[in-house]
Amino acid sequence: QVQLVESGGGLVQAGGSLRLSCAASGLTFSNYAMGWFRQAPGKEREFVAAIRRFGSIRYADSVKGRFTISRDNAKNTVYLQMNSLKPEETAVYYCAADNAGSSWSVSAMDYWGKGTLVSVSS
């Protein structure tokens, strides 16, 4: 059984930072591209960042320069360091895994975590 468990969400003031973690189990972690998505109330889930098997990284334009994705294959964990957070980035942040690694769309992801809430106050 594949499980992705996010942690690190919480309350933060605008301009603050958080680091999210996603611990994976039940899969060969190093064979999967890993991504972060977020979904604000009333909005569609959107791509935030992804890292492929061998380290190739892609970010949404809105987070470039502020967010950093990384992975530790020995720990089966992917991270998202979020700096200079904005109130409009309040959302549930989801970890996802993709074996194919050819698309960053929501529909292309094979597995999802349950999400962790990030609330950014102004």
C-alpha cells in the first residue's frame, strides 16, 4: 500500500517561511518523480514544484525564487522550503508521486497524500 504523508503545515505570517515534508512508503521512492500541488478554497488544484528521479526540477512561475524543492532518497522524503509566503498562498498543500515523470498535471500523478494546511496571515 502506497502512502504519502505530508507534514510541516501550519500558521505563518506573511513574509514568513515553512518547510513541508512528505514521507513516502510502499513504493520504490527513487523511481518516482515527486511533486507538490496546492488547492485554495474554491479553486482548482495547481502545480507548485516537482523534482524528477535524477534531480531535474521545475517550479510554477509564481513561486520561483521563493520556494525550493528537494528530495532525500535515503529517507524516502521530499521537501518544500517555502519562503516569503503570501496570504494568497493559503491552501492545502499536497504531495504527489508520478512513475512516468513526463507531465506535472494533476491527472498524471499516480499517488497523492492527504494534504497539509498552510495558512498565511496578512
